[in-house]
Amino acid sequence: MKIIYIGQDSSYSTSFHRAEALRRLGHSVKIFNPYKPLQRSLSSRIWSPLHYRTGYAFLQLKLIKWLNEMVIDPADLVWVNSGELLGPQCIRLLKQKAGNIVLYNNDDPTGKRDGQRFRSLLKAIAHYDLCLVLRKVNIEEYTSRGAKKVLRVYMSYDEVIHKPFVDIADIPDKFRSSVAFIGTWMKNEKRDEFLLKLIDHGLSVSIWGDHWQKSPLWNKLNPYYRGKALGGRDYVAAIQGSKICIGMLSKGNRDLHTRRSVEVPFVGGLLCAERTSEHQQMYKEDVEAVFWNDADECAQICKDLLKDDARRERIRLAGMKRVREINAGNEDICSQALAEILKTN
């Protein structure tokens, strides 16, 4: 199948992981990055916030011109990752290049956290042939906006990018830890308060991620900060090199599981995450992963696990096995999407 892939390539984006997964499945994939021609506007301190808050409405003419110039050859399918930049006219233009268009958005466009950021996307939803969503609540909300077909899928790991180290001796010492949290500091999410409680309980917590210096608790967290956001093999090493990996949700995104929920067990880490209905559906509690309701419970769980190497290893191995059974890899998600498209043709 010939596929046009529209997505972002950056140190923070996992967009192109799915493009590579489609290639591994045997498809011919041509990648286009709509963020490149808009780089100047989107990196401007003045214009970037304006475009974000207006849903990129004032960039539509530039995007249409770019698509006309770049996307020339016809294809069997257009896969749009994120889609935040592309309004209805852009999607109608892409529709001329291929019979089917798929939207995959990892965020929560119909939620309230990001204001008007997804304004253009929401206007375009009805023009997609299939929309992949990551949250149950999105199904009805997309449908009410005219979506033709909505498929709910898991957050995904990548079968190649997140492949575990075969020999754990290859993991550098700088990525070894007792309890790790790998993630961004977010205003109003109280991740800093949570981690500080774990530290106050006597746990040695290692923190990797961006923006932690903005936390009001930075002075107390600074001694436990190990560095900025991780990617590639460093990310894998930090997960696999930790005895316990903390998984936190984004409440603003209405998450009941996250990418960490599948990446951590796939890599070979022990997932210690918030107790939610979806986490409990995905993993048997205390068998394939461990869950908590608050920082105090999390701290006690971590203390108990750190004292019991055999139990920790049983849960870790069971989690690795389970995550491979629930079809949450990028290749799995892409295969599900393509199968759904074929049903309608």
C-alpha cells in the first residue's frame, strides 16, 4: 500500500515511530512534516502562543499552499498524525490524493485542557474516514462532531525503538536507579508534590524530564534531578535500569493510562502507576504491575518491593509478558487501523 504520512519529527515527538512501523509492515510510506514550513511562526515567542490559542486558523492558507506544492503523487491512504495544524480545506485537499484518510491523535482534542489549540482539527474531523482515539470518552465526542468511524486503541510502545537491552550489563551506571520517574513537570498536575512525598518517606527517587526548574519545589527536588527529557536508548536504559518506574497520568488530558503504561513493561521495567479502571483491565494488580491511590500508598508499595528482589522480578517479568499480549505496539495499532479501513472499502 502507498501511504502519505503527515506528522511531526522532533526530539519530543513519537510521530515518526508509527511511520516506521507502517514501513516494517511492508508499506511504502512517504513522510511530510507540516511543521517545517511553519517553523519560523511556530518558534516565535509572539506568534507561537497566538497560533496555539487560535487553533492555527491563520496558518491554513500557508498549509494549503505547502500541501499543493509537496504532496503531488497519489496514494492509497493518507495517515495524519496529530492533525492539530490541518483544517477542513487541508483534509479535503489530501482527500484528492488518496481514497482514505486516517487521523491518529495522542492528545485529548475534545477535552478542555488545551483551550482552542485543536480548533482546526475539530472542524476537520468529519472529513476523515477513520479517527483513532486513545480515550473512551473521545468516541462519543468525536461522533457528535461528525466523525464517520472512530476506533479506540491503546497508547503504544514501539517494537524497535523500545527494544530492551539484551544484556543489562550494557546499561550505563548513570541510568541505574531504585525508583525512577521519567516525565515533564506540568503546572497544576502536582507531580512535584507527589515525588517530594515519596522522598520524605525516605525513598531515593531519580527524576528525568523537562521544566522541573519551574516547580515551586525545585530547591527540594534538585538533588534528585538526573537530567532533561530522555529519548532513544537512553530512555530505554533509564527504564530498564530502574528497580521501579513510577507512572503518572495527565489529569487535564483525562488519561486513565499513558504511553508509560505500555512502554515501561515492554522495556522491562516494573510499572508502579495510579490505580485506574483501565490499568486494572490491562494488568493484574500485584501480579503484572502495582497500583496506588496516593503518594503514601505508593511509597509503602515501593518500600516493600525494594526489600523483596524475588517478588519484584516476578512482577516485572509478568508485566513484560502481558504487555505483549494486549497488542499495544505501533505495528499492532497500525495493523488495526488498516484492517478497519479495509472493512469499509
